[in-house]
Amino acid sequence: MAPRSRKRASRPKPRPGSRRGGGGGDDDPFFESAPKRRRGDRDEDIESEDSDDDGVAALGRGFDEDGDEGGKEDEDEETVGEKKMRIAKEWLKKVTEVAKRGQEDDDEDENVSGGRRVAEILQRKQLEESGRKRREIAARVLPPGPQDGFKVLVKHRQPVTAVALSKDSDKGFSGSKDGIIMHWDVETGKCEKYIWPSEDVLVSHHAKPPVSAKRSKQVLALAASSDGRYLASGGLDRHIHLWDIRSQEHIQWNAEDRTYMNCLYGHQNEILTMDAFSKERILTVARDRTMHLWKIPEESQLVFRAPVATSLECCCFIDDKEFLSGSDDGSIELWSIMRKKPILIVKNAHPVSCTDLNSVDNDDESPKAQSWVGTVAARRGSDLAASGAGNGLVRLWAIKPDSKGVEPLFDLKLDGFVNSLAIAKSGRFIVAGVGQEPRLGRWGRVRSAQNGVAIHPIRLKDEKEDL
């Protein structure tokens, strides 16, 4: 019996008013023009890729027309997404201009070479941001001129214990022993004060009751989020307080629901300083004379031990493989992730002169509090570092490549105990939190010092070619 052949179902003919077909007079022109318009847009995009310069210029013109950027709108009306887009466009334009200057002598295949140059710059920047490539800044630092010096930007009543800069280094934050937190502009010095909420509000934000009759508001550490929205402060009240940078208000944050949280155990005494870098790793030092590198995803740690009779006071990342620390005996140590002992120890990094001894009120004659290295800082991913103590100097250091050592660059005069340092992302200025007393106690006192935040410019050569 022969199999029956199947007949293909015929499709119904489109009606005159149907939108699928094109046989009626009532067809909607949108469905005919839209595919062509989309193909035309794709063709225009493909053609624009032939010239990187034309594409960047056209993209910048289109953004200026659509987003009304470039100073036409007030900064308050600009959204976060528009601001990020504007900054990205400006930075890409600057990279393209640098690429043009580097290729202006080569006329052949200018577009291809210019695009390659832009790709190389972007790749180098990405490696520097991640800490896999060290940016060489120390060799470009020029000696400070006679007109250069620390300028007091913000004044505090009590010694400043912590300073922090935003990611773009245009805004700064400072905290002092009396619990005052200031938010200030780097260029103008205009500052705003954060207002602490009442005890009832803190309790409503799930703060634990104070140990003593009154809650201590002394600030010991500050950190700003990378998106510029939040500021975290820590102090003697055993709490981490979160602030909204835009409104300068204390906020409630449910860390159990919104963030990853874990307790890391390993130190045998109180932790003095901590730092973080691009990877999910934390560096801490404590009074147990150890420094720990915590690997958060792996839930593991590396322990680095200080020399005998040395207590580590501060630490900071240089890149993802090297870090720096300061000790109470006046030494600076360079560490590598490959060794559990210091690669290099700079003895007597902040010597004390007879003049400094006479100007400091110190009951304990040995050791001298003003020689303790109270803070170290580095321009992340570069070879430029700095250290501060109470001997009246902030010292700049050059970190040699391949863990070969540390070289002193220049000394910047600053009277008082330098309790905190921060170097700008551009490397063109350094901010110091200074006070009459050390950060964690009252072992010495410099009466001639002024409590506040001081800023010092760092002049670099070949700044025009720098990004």
C-alpha cells in the first residue's frame, strides 16, 4: 500500500489591513522603515570603525548634543551614569590626543598606528590599576622648590588621626581625636562637618551600648568607597560607622543582608592598621609583631613576622606582591609575598635631632616617641612611597623594581606628629594628617604643631605626556 503524501499547509493570505504583509494600502510604514533604518545604523557603525579619530570625535559630539554636557547643565542635575559617561569620554579623548602626539612624525598608516597606540595605553593603564604593572613615578619627582611646602588645608581642634582621599583625589576626609569628621575639597579647601546622631538614633541603627557612661567618638580610621557614595569610619567605640557622602548623614546598613561578611582570626593582639588593594586581600599589622595577608575567597592567610624587639605600627600595599611597613624603632621594612621576613630594613628612617628633642615634651626618654614611624603610604601600583613620624619630616621613598631595595628621595618639612598620609592618584600631591600628639596615645607632645590637614605639591617632569 503506497504511503499517502502529506500536503503542506498553505499559509493564509494576508488581509488587506494586516501588518504582516505589504499588499494592502493600509500598511503601517513603521514596519517597512524600521528594519532599513536599523540596517543603516549598523552600516554607519561599521563605517565609523575605519577611523578611530573620527569615531571618537563623532561620539563626543553626539554625547554633547544628546546629554547637554560640557557645562550646559548644573552639576547637581547630572546623574551618576551621565557623570561616568562624561568622565570616560574626556579620558578617552585625552588618550587619543596623547596617541596623536606620539605618532605625529609617522604619516604612513596613521589611523592604524594611532589605534595601536591607544590600545597600548589602555592596556598599560589596566595593568597598573590591577597592580600587575608598576608605574614609574619616583624617577620623575623633582626636588621641592623654595616656594613649595606644606600648606594647612583644614584645621582641627584635636590631633588628626586619619585622612582619606576619594578615588579621583578631588575630595578628602579627615578625622580627629575629638570625633570630628570633615569633608573638604582639595583645590579650594572648602570643608563641611559631619554631624553625629544622638544616642537614640545610634541605638536604632543597632549600635551596641557604650562600655563607659558616654560613647567615645574618637576616630582612628577612615575609608571612602570607590563609587564616591559612602564613607566608613572606625574608632574606640568598637563600631564601623557608615556615612552618606552626598548628604553627610549617618546611615543604617544591614551588612548581613547586603554584603559578604566573615570573621578572620589570627592576630594575638589588637590590630593597629589595615590596608586593601585591587584583589580581595587585606593587609593588617598588630601589636603581636606580625603582619597578616588575608586571602578572603580562599579563607587563608600568610603570616609575616617582624624582627625581634620590633612592633609594627603601620602598613600599606605597594602592589599585589610587595608592601611596606613602619615600626616603633624608627625602621621601615620592605616585604615580598614570597618571603616571610623583610627583604630590606631601613634603620633610623626618621632620625631625631637635638632641636627636635628640645621641642617635644616626652617623659619617657627611651624610646623617643617622635622617631616612631606612625604612618606609611604609597601611590598604588607605583614606585613612589612616603612615611611620617614626629621628627618634623615627611620622607619620600623610591621602591626599586624586583624587590631590590628602597632609596630616599626628598624630605618635606612638617612640624608635629604625622599620623596619616595619602598620596593622590596622579602622584602630584600628598596629604598629611598632623597633630600635636601621636595617633594612639599621648607619649609625646609638640606644642608648636598645628592640628589639621596639610597638603604638599609634588612636581613631576614630563607632566604633559602623563595621564
